[in-house]
Amino acid sequence: MSASEVARGEGAAKPAQEGYQRVWDIPVRAMHWFLVLSIAVCWWTGLHDELEYHLYSGYAVLWIVLMRLYWGVFGSSTARFSSFVREPKAVLDYARTLLRRDSPSVPGHNPLGALSVILMLGLVLAVVVSGLFAVDVDGLYSGPLSSYVSFREGRHLAHLHYKIFNYLLAVIALHLLAVVFYLIHKRHNLLLAMLSGRRRASSGSGEDLTIAPWWRFLLGAGIVSLIVWLVTAGFYLQ
């Protein structure tokens, strides 16, 4: 890494060497685990009718998802959607090699994993958005945007909020099964990689990741924080 790259906070891409290869930056790992925690809190608070804390945890989920979408465009190389979202043919080609232990290794998400990421982000966003407009039975803890819909529409969105969350739980279960499959069958420890940011390098595993500068993350965090704050205020500015 050159002095100019250090000054910008960027890591240059380089071929994977024997040993370990960097695959995930700190923002991706932090957002991943905070999203896991926030969804767990949302589930627990919703199950036990702790609706005030359910709202707060929902705001946290909204911040993380919006930030992940931002980082998917402006973030480090493996975080960008352009680096892992593939055309249908590439997904089918990878699916044909899924049961092989020597299937091609790619930095970041593989084509099937990319579908899982997009599906989960979409479902999480759908859960949060429906919750923002949802109306509670007694009206005490309705979503901050519930004033934009009728009581009937708000109740419908509340039921939809619950239904989509169940779909999300099913996708999360499939995701966990895939992690176990890759660990046992393919000897790929995806969990450890998401904790450490590194994985074992192999021939043909691609380049090391290029890390985006921190100022770009902070800029996105500021923009997303403003959006979430406006949402919590119902877009009413006084």
C-alpha cells in the first residue's frame, strides 16, 4: 500500500496469496451483526408487546438497511452490488456446481449468495416500511407515518408487517442452513469470515478487497441518519 493510499484510507487490490485473504471490511461486518441483533430485538419486543422498544429497534433496522444500500453503491469492492449481483446465466452456472467441493471460489458473495442478500434486504425493508405506516389496535404505538393512511389501511399494513416478517424468518432459516452446508460440505467457514473479515486464500480466489475511505462511510451515515430522523418525526418539521 502506497503512502497516498494510506492517506486516503484506501487499500489497493492485490492478488490473493497463500494464507488468508481479506474479503469484508469493518462497515460490512458491523452492519451485518448489528442487523442480526436489531432483528432479534424487533422479534422479541414484538412478541412480548414491548411496542415502544419495538419502534426503536425498527428505526435501528431502517438505518442499517439504508446504510447497507448506500454502501452497496459507494462502499468497498466486495460490498458493492456491482461486484456480486450477476445475470441469471451466471447464477445457474454456479448452481450446477453447488454440490461440488471444488466449485469456483469468488471474493465476497457468490452468485447464489447474492440472491439471498438481495432477497433479505428487500424483505427487511418491506417489513420496516409496512411497520412505519402500521396502526396499533389502541393507537398508542402506531408507526410514525401512520397519519398518512386511514385506520383500516393502517391495520391492514400492521397485519402485512407481521406476515412479511414471517417470510423473512423463513429466508433467514434458509440462510443459516446454507452457512452450515458450506461449513460441512465445502469446508468454507462463512461465519468466521464475517467475524474476522478474512478467509483462507486459494488459487483463483480473486483479488484482495479494495477498502473505501472512511469519509465516504461517514458521509453516508450522516445522510442516512437525517433520513431516519425525518421518518421518525413523520416528516413534520416545526
